[in-house]
Amino acid sequence: MKQLLEFFGFIALVQGTGGLVHELTGKLGWGVTQQWALLDGYEIYVSVALIVLAFALFAAAESRRPG
């Protein structure tokens, strides 16, 4: 379970930082925030939320006991 939380945290962190880089520089247009039309106009907010979610998932993974 700990590895699964870390995996999803890593994915959320990559997608969030990729979205912020794209919004601030115009590069890296491969993130989930650029692909979904539903998120148009909210890309920065969703990217920040993904980064916060990533840190929450990492904290949850750390709180899990090994085994």
C-alpha cells in the first residue's frame, strides 16, 4: 500500500509541476491539465492542487507501517 501511495504521489507531482511549467513558460504541453477541455481556465489551480495532493500522498505513505 505504501508503494502505491508513493507511486500516485509521484504521478501527481509530475503532472502538477508539468502543468505549472506549461502555464508559466508555455513549454511541456503534455500534462493532464492541458489535455482536458474541462479544465480550461483553471490549469494553474489544478496544477497547484495536484502538487498539494502529491505531498499529502507522500505524507500518508510515510505514516504507513512497513509490511
